[in-house]
Amino acid sequence: MPMTELNVKPIVVSGIQPSGTLHLGNYFGAIRQHIALHDQHESYFFIVNYHALTTLHDADRLRTYSIDVALDYLALGFDPDKSHLFLQSDVPAVNELAWIFYTLTPVSQLDKGVAYKDKVAQGLSANAGLFNYPVLQAADILIYGGHRVPVGADQKQNIEICRDLAARFNDRFGRGGTNTASEQILPIPEPYILDDVAVVPGLDGRKMSKSYDNTIGIFDEGRVLRKKVMAIVTDSTPLEEPKNPDTCNVYALIRLFADEETRLRVAADYRAGGYGYGHAKKELLTLITDRFAEARERRRELAKHPDDVMDILRHGGKRARERAETVMERVRDAVGLITTWNT
């Protein structure tokens, strides 16, 4: 199929890692935007269980978290009739493309990886999978002909590596195989920087992250949710004293959930004095509970029908494999890889 047919309209591609329970940082940093984008564009959203193996070596937990991510997306409004939701491992050709990219990637480029260095600094194992993460991520994007990749600013470097690989591949192999003229075999994707992505503080005030064990799960409820909210770190300003909402972790979370009227009211209460952090935490608890109430019920219903969820992932994976194979046929031809299984 000519590449012009592949690129009729922009394709959005993104993945989310099933390395733990999804939390408020995941929701405000990615999932909320993914749900909005899948209404507007042809898109491929996948559960990156190959990537999760860089940090998670527990088979039962990986299986559970992978299905949990699907449940979360569907409960939060992802419509599989509008877009594709699937497991990364349902498209094994992504590793074939990654290997081709490994042969084009200078080690010196990966040595400069900020995300890799940050994760190792957090105590994660410095394994080869973590080091080569950006190469597999590039394959994730380019195997579907992705044009736009929704990312936060901290992922921009990885997208630059992806763009470099696409350009390097096109330059090296544009005349390969049956191509008679230099052409763009792979698109050069653009980062879709999510300007409204908030830095979501965790229970300890640092960025909310599974690595810091400071998260509030999207679907936490009851005593579990209350215990976490009440554990959010605050300063020691007495109840009767005025407080600065702009430096408070609790208020930073309230801002994410509340409408403008509520934000202004709570901020005024902070500054007036006589309003304690316990009051603010109760406000936050109510806001979190209310925001996800309907989604929580949908998730309970979905969880009762695991076969339906698997059917959604199976269908999404089938569509993704078809798309990937269309790209890989051209890639194999360009680099000179001979296969007999599909002839």
C-alpha cells in the first residue's frame, strides 16, 4: 500500500504502562487527554506490558495490572468503537521493528537519556531494557504510522529520539527494496505536548509516582481513600492562623478537581484563618469521591464481565496487527529482510 494511503489523516499514538495501580497523576497527566483525543482522531492506545517488564518481574501482578488498565480506561469513558485499545504484546512485530532500530541507534544517544538517568537515580535497576526504552517506544509509535504523540514535557527527549530514528531510517533505506526513488517510508511524528498537564503532588509533596509510593489511586474509595488523603503532608501552621493555599499540597489537588467557584471559596478560607488542613482534606475527599462516582460504578460492572473486556482488547489487537503489518511489509522490503511465513 502506498504510504500516501497510510497517511490520509493524522494518527495519534500513545501507551500507558501497567506497572501498578493507575493514580491521579496518570489521570491528569495522560488518561484525561487520551479520552479527549480518541473522540477527535484515529488513534491507537495500548497497554505497554513489554515496557513494564523493565521494572516489574512478577507474572501475576503484570497480568492483573494489564487488565486493570483496560478496566480503568473503559470505565473513564474510552469507547472502543471510536478507537483502538489493545495490549502491546498482541503486536509482537513491534519488537522486530525495535531490533531494526537498535542497529541504527548510537549508544551515545541513549547514554544521554534523561528519563533513564532519573529512573536509575530513583533506585530502579539499570537493565538494558530500561536503557533501550526509547527505541522500543519509537517502534511503538512508528509501526502504526503515528503522526502525533501526546506526551508531557518530560517525555519530549524520547520523541526526539523517535524522530531521529524515523529520519535516519528514511535516509538510509528510502531507496531500499522495490522503492525506485527516495521516499519517506516512515512518518516523522510530532510531539503533541499537553500544555494543560498538571504536576500532581503525591502524599509527600513530591510528584505523584508509583516509584515514590506516594499515590492516590483513581478508583481508591472508602477507608483506603480517606487514609491516603488524611496522610497528605502539610506544614504545622495552627488552625486559627491564615494559610497560603499556593504552597499547600492539599490545595494543589483541590485545584485539579474543583470548579472556579469552589477554588476561590477554599482559597479565601485558607487566607482568612480558622480553616484547618483537616477541613481542606475533607473537601478534597468529597471532590475525589464525586468526580469518579459514575466511573467507579461502570468499572464494577465491567469487572463482572471479564470476557467482554478481553474481547475488546482482542479486537483492538487484531486491528493494530493489521495496521502494523502494513508498515512492516514496507520496512522489511526496504532493509532486505526475506520472510516466507506470509507468502
